[in-house]
Amino acid sequence: MTAALLDPFSYAFFVKGISVAILAGWLCGLIGVYITLRGMSYIGHGLSHAIFGGFAASSLINVNYYLGAGVWGLASALAINKVTRTRRIGADAAIGVITTSSFALGVALLTRYGNKGPTFDAALFGSIIGVSAADVWALAGVTAFTAAVILLNYRALLFATFAPEVADVSGVRVARTDALLMLVLSLAILASLTVIGVTLVAATLVIPAVVARMLTDRFSRMLWLSSLIGAACGFVGMNLSYHLDVPSGTMIVLTGAAVFTVVLSVTGGRRLARTSRLGASNESATLVAPAR
């Protein structure tokens, strides 16, 4: 039994795949806290589809996958932010128009011209076979960069998350902070697509953060708890993917869904009702710091 469980670790492709799954789970869990508390859960789903357009375009013109899709995704994120801040249309409408158009363009390009990078199915649902050493290093670099951004901008991000209007008049450059968050979100989605896939990466952003919210009232604790849950789901889901011969992204998300169901049944979802009042906790004392 033990030998069967350890058997996949003898394959180099699986070791690389599970390394990426753990890093991607940790990274998405960390960023997902900000996305969830801002009420922007849909943007993870939208950006993953927008980045697919960049994936298709970069494959067509033979440009590096990370460069082409990364620039495309960041441009889409900034466009959503720009349109939303005009207040003429809501964020959900901006996401719907920009990202679905980008996804449709990606499908059209791949259907018409084919692709030279990861396969269509791998891009949509993730695949551990297609993970390379470069993918591992790229994700490790994105994870380190994201951790540094959050550490150095912790108070500004916290302030902009809970009280953006007050933060804007208190010296916090909310537009800059939002753009920085969109940058790390785009990079995280891009680096995670090889294992999780376009259609499922949004779940890895939302599920760990929601589960962490049901387990704690403190913002700082929610950050590391969501990261650990995401990493654990990546590890378990990747192992199940190998043994059940199911796409990696599918099993990672199903593992997260199972964790959510268990925690929800134990807590009764009582903490979810208090999400909007998280700023009233002890952690909220840091919110006034940028104004001083």
C-alpha cells in the first residue's frame, strides 16, 4: 500500500507536477484572500479566460508563452480596473465583456491556426505531463515576488481592501495598489495554468480563502491559513490525479470542494456571515496606520 502511494514520486514529471501544484495552491490561496474579501471572486475566472487569449496569440506568432500571455492578462486586468473606476458600468459587466471576448478570440485563433505550445486540453484543464523545469522555476519566482509585494505593501493592501474611499483620501495610492494586486494576480494565474487549467484556476483562488474565512476572524491568520489549505489541496489533488487518471486541475478543485464541504458542515457556515465585518476585528487597527 505504501509502495503504491510512493510510486509516482519515482517519476520526474510527477515530482515537477506536484511541486508546481503545491506552489500554485499556496500562491492562489494567498492572493485569493484579497480577491474574495474585495468581492471580486469572478475576476479570477475572468482573467484566466482573458489570459487564454494571450496564450493563443503568443502561440500563433511564436512568442514566449509566459511573456505573451502575461502581457495580455495584465492588460486585461488593467482594462477591467479602468472601466470599473469610471463607474459607468459595474465590475461584473466589465469582466464579462473584456474577458469573454479575449477567450473567444483565443479559441478562434487556435481553431483556425493551431498551436505550437501546450495542447488545447492541457491549457483548459491542466496536465502534469506538460510541466517542465522552467514551469517550476517560473512559478517559484512568481511566488517569491508575490510574497515580497504583499509583505512590503501589507498595510496599503489591507486598507484598500476594506476602506478604499477612506484610503484614497488618507495618502494611500489606491489605483497603484489595485494595479499591483492585478499584476500579481495575472502572474499567479498564468504560472498556474499548466497544472490547474484555464477553466478551474478561479476555484483555487476562492475555495481556500472561503474555507480559511470559516476558520478564523483575523486577517493575518486568514492569509497563512488560506495559503496552507491551497498548498495541501494541491498536494492531495495531484496524488489523486495520478492514481485515478483524472486531469490534475479537476482533482485539485474537487479536493478543495471536499474540504469546503467538511468545514461548512462542522462550522455551519456561521463565520461566512461575518465576512463583511472582518474589519471590526483586532486586525483592523492597522487600517488607520496609513492615515497617520
